[in-house]
Amino acid sequence: MLLAIDIGNTNISGGIFAGEKLKHHFDIATKSYKKAELAKKLKAYPEISASIICSVVPKLTRVIQRNLKLLYRQTPYIIGKDLVVPLENRYRLPQQVGQDRLVNAYAASSLYTGPLIVIDSGTAITFDVISRDRAYLGGLIFPGMSISLEALKEKTALLPQVKLQQPKMFIGRDTKNSILSGVVFGTAALSKELAARIKQYLGRNAKIIGTGGNISLIKKYSGMKMEINKNLTLIGIKLIYENERTPRI
């Protein structure tokens, strides 16, 4: 069995693969991570033969790597260090691209026919653009919906904290619903317009792949034609390990 770990700013997502099948999926809040919680999630799977980590939180990468080594008596592979994402990277400064974005791009280009736009809606919202010949062209980054809601509370004197959920109305009739409607419908409209502009560059047949915890809100309120694959990053981690792993020294 293979353990894939995606360390994000909000959640740590884990997937246990048996062959091609994702047998078990779990999430742990990044801020409250404890080794005991990870051990509890993995208790029923002592037969893990290899583990791979993709991370955007460097300090936690080292902690979880040590924890997994103690649990399974093997050192996990780190994407970007032990494993390289096998994708032509046309970023002006290639080293600046987050490994999670490259993993998503590689997974999408392996599963779908290009050109592609990958929208990942999490703590931040990222758009990643893949050409027909499977090259990573770059993308866009802007604040996710939860960050936008938090910023309105923290940076204003009178606006309240609002929980992210489906809006009850388009035109809010109280402050909380006005904020929620503005952030959700606004993000959805922004995403739709950005995707349309990218399609002008890539071609109208470019396929949109959505992933991330809040992607269903963007799809629902934007009306975009989009295929959602919530396990895209975990699948990408697995594919990279299977096809591109480097020998241990």
C-alpha cells in the first residue's frame, strides 16, 4: 500500500492507495497537527510500503517525515527533493512554483487531454495552465473565500466574522448575508471571467478541472462547465511515485 500526504496551509490530506484504488482518505487540520492524530488515522494500515509527501508548509514537512519514519521504519519521499515532477516547466523562475501546483498540473495532464485549466480552491485559489503538449505555462493566484471573509473581519471595525457556506440570496438583506453573497458570488464571477480569458489564449476547447475543498461553490455559482476531481493532488502524488521515483542512495 502507498501513503500519499498533501500538506496544505489549512488541511493535511492523506490517501492510502491499494493498487489503483484510493482505499482510504483522511484530513487533519494543519494548525492543530499532532503525531497521535496521524497515528490514529493510520492505525488500521500497518502494511504501508512507501509514503510520499507534497507540502507547502516546510516546517511541518520535516515533522511529519520524522513521524512517518517512526511509524513505518522508512523515510518518506519528498516531492521537489527526492522526486521531481516530470513536467516541462515554463515558469520564468521555475523554482518558485509550488510543488502542489505542479503535482496538480501533472495529474491533470495524465488523466485528461489538454489544453487544461486547473482551478484549486483552498486557502488560496490557484489557476494552473497546461498546454496541449503537457507543458506547465504558469497561472494565477488570489485569496480564497475563507481568507476573504477573515480579512473583512480583521481589517474593518464593524463587519462581523461570517462562516463560509452557500449563500441564501444573491442580494444580501443584512450585513452577514451581504458579505457572504459578495465573497461567494464575487469569487465565482471572478473565476469564470479569468477562465474565459485563459481560454482566449489556450483555445475554446480547453478543459477546466476543479479541485480543492471549496471548488463546488465556484462551480455552482459560476455556471462554468468543469470536471471536479477532489482527489487530484493525491492521485498526482501517487502517479509521480509510480512513474518517476528516483533510486535511494
